[in-house]
Amino acid sequence: MNILWVFAHPDERSLNGSLRDSALASLAEAGHTVEQSDLYRMGWNPVVSAEDYGHDPAQRMQVATASSTALRNGTLASDITAEQAKLHRADAVVLQFPLWWYSMPAIMKGWVDRVFIEGFGYNIRRETGGTRRYGDGLMAGKRAMIVTSMGGSEHTVSPRGINGSLDELLFPIQHGFFWYTGMSVLPPVLIPSADRLTDEDFVLAEKQLNDRLKTLFTDDTIPFRHQHGGEYDEKFVLRPEHAAGESGVRVHTRFAPVRGK
Amino acid sequence: MNILWVFAHPDERSLNGSLRDSALASLAEAGHTVEQSDLYRMGWNPVVSAEDYGHDPAQRMQVATASSTALRNGTLASDITAEQAKLHRADAVVLQFPLWWYSMPAIMKGWVDRVFIEGFGYNIRRETGGTRRYGDGLMAGKRAMIVTSMGGSEHTVSPRGINGSLDELLFPIQHGFFWYTGMSVLPPVLIPSADRLTDEDFVLAEKQLNDRLKTLFTDDTIPFRHQHGGEYDEKFVLRPEHAAGESGVRVHTRFAPVRGK
């Protein structure tokens, strides 16, 4: 299978860099083809601007309109189209990053912002109400997974940990980005206490990651609800019979996902 | 009072730009002093790198260590220290941005990543276990608020809306960044359906925003729990008697916040 590995760390010699090297080697050994977007090494520009779209700077710019127009007209910046081509080839996408402020480093957020424009990651068709998103996005059929490290201990992102439960912290990425664009989402791989791993801890973290990669195409994915599955009403609010009496981001998952195997 | 307004939109002529202009005028009229960080206009660099810290590129870099060392040694990049000086002067911080992929545009994420380093926004003191964060961070005493726009309707970020409830979508920013660094957090101002506002809708949105700014220093803030308030155990997990039987990001708020006044 084809895997796109997107990596965001300023130092190749970091824990993340070492885990990445190991992961890419084990994927190749398993017979997969891996492409990489090493965003720091590429000098990736994370800032959305009118220049990305060949947009006339004298005209007011609505980002969604300018970007989808550029996609249709073939005037998108070449660094964006190169990433889109990698995504078209990929059966699975892995985002690896240190968790900075409970989200992606800016360089990776800007990879998402610039690459996944309307018409590529999703389609808005106001005339028909048939927006393609949430399971039905244009990336449907691909799998996606987060691999992330954090300084805090695992307890701190447990269901009642002070930093917030990991699933819900990652909801904007896992549901709002992966699932929105149609990708099926695997539970994340987390390396906690990352600034104080012993050599033995590293071996365990490496094994945990490589074990998860072995089942990248067979593990159960998080059962997020489909936009057009009948569970949401015409205003895109979950109908009362589903997750009855509950609210919050959790209601968009049909049941608790299986964590790895 | 002193207000730092941080703005991230690529086009000054946008809805966000118009609302920003109106907000700054009304704050000045109310007698406040406003400083602005208009990140696009400043050409803000959002990418954390070794150059920010005067770090020897031949040495492996741990970001938290390299950045806090540079802060102590006075070798931080000058664009970072300029933002830190603005923050020191501010009584309140407003982040205004279009909601892209349920989070900040990359240029603003990189403002957070680069400016709020250890020793500035928070302190880790492993020897004493006395990390200053979550209400006790180094920004304590300041207020903070998000002003954001989205293409989707308000229903879609309601408690059971398809995009996820707004409070929980913004938890990584409001709790993981604002509250972590000690800032007291005001409920956000949301402008939904932003790509199809009528002139009348704009007037309402402008009024909603300016009304909220009038009570910026008096509105109730979100009652997030303090790290050292006794509610968390020694592993920073919420003790069972608080939000008993519940889990997820919601348990870190003591009760539902009052929405504006």
C-alpha cells in the first residue's frame, strides 16, 4: 500500500526524528511504499495568502472561493499541488508531530490550511445541499492516524486528566479534519513523558508505534457518524434518539473505539 | 485598560477586517489603549526554529530547553521579545481569526508556538513539582477572549451540532493555552454563516461584538479549575468527588459559564 508520512519537527535528531526513521524502515520492510513530507526539511510555507491562488490583490479575497477557483483554473501554487498529488496516491496518511499547545505545530497546521481547499478535500454544493464532508469527503477510502509526543505524563490526558482527554483534545483534527475530508481515523499513537524517556522507554515506544503500523490497514477505525447516514437532522444537529440526553463532541462517535489490537 | 488585539486574516477588506476596525474604534472610544498584532501585515514568521534561540545547530535541540535558555540568556529573536513586551503591557488579550479546520490559522498558531515559551507563559520546576500553569501561569491577572467567524451555521456548533460543540472545539485554545498560561477566559464571540452575511446581519454581528467588548473586564469568565486548588490528585487527575462519574474535557469547568451578559 502507499503511505504518506507527514512529519513536523525542527530537529531530525529528536525523539520524533528517531521514531520516524524506525517507522519508515518498518513500513518499507513490510512491503509498503512510503512517501514523506518532512515539512521542516522542505521549508514548507504554512501561510495561506493570495499568491497561492494567483488571486488579483486589488480584489477582495474570500479564501474558500479564491482557492477553489484556483484549483479549477489550474493556478494553484505548485507546492500545494505537489502535496495534493501525494495525497491522491496515498492509501493512508500519518501525521507525526510533537503536541504543541494541544495541537499541531504551525508548520503542519499550515499544511492542512493550504492543501485541503474546497474542491480537493471537500466540496460545498449549496445549490443541492450536497456538501461532501464527514465520511463523504473527497479523501474517502484513505485511512489516517496521528502519531504524537508530549512532555506530560499519560495520566494528564486520561479521561479525567488535567490537560483534557486525548480523544477530545484531538477532536478538531480527527473529526474536524480527517473525518471531514472523508478519511477513516485510527486511534492515535501517543508517546507521553517524551522529554524524559530512558533508552528502555524508547525501545517500548518504538515497538508500540511499529506494532500499530503493522495493523494500519486492519485495525478498527473510530466510528464517527456519517453526515448523510440519517442520524443528523436537516440543520445538521444529531437527532434526539442518538446518544440520547448527551451533548459535546463525544456524541459524534457511535461507540467507544477499540484501541489498537 | 490595555488591550492587545491579535488579528489573523489575509485580507484587510474581509468581514473580519471590518469587524476588527469597528472593535478597535469602540475600544478607543471607551478610553482603552489598544495595541495590535496584525500578523499578516507584520509578515509574522510562524515557524519555530533553532534560529529563534541562537541555538548551536550542531547540537540536538529540545525546543522547550532551547527556548527557555534563550529567554534567560537574552538571545531570543527580537520579533518574539517584541510580542512578549506587548503581552506584559496588556490587561486583556483578544485573538481574532477565521476558524480554519476548527482551530487558528497557521500564522496565529505560530504566534502562540513561538511567543509562549517556558519561562514566559508558564514555568516548569520539576525539582519542586511546582509548575506554574492552569490559572497559575505567568499571564495570571489578564483576561483573554476569542473572536472567530465560520462558514457553517450556528446550529452546527451547538451542543449536538455536527461540527462539535463550540466550547469543546475551542478547549485546546481556551483551556490548553489561555488558562494554561494563567489568563482568565471569556466566552468566545462567534460570527457564524460568515460567507453569506447580509448588510443587516453585519450590523448585528458588529453590535454583538462591540457589546461584548463593553463588558470585557466585568463579564464572568469560564470557571476552569485551578491546578493547585485541591481538585486534582498528585497525578493531575480530577478527584472522583468532582464532576462525579463524568469524563472528557467538560469536567475541567466547575459549572456552565454565563454567556455574555
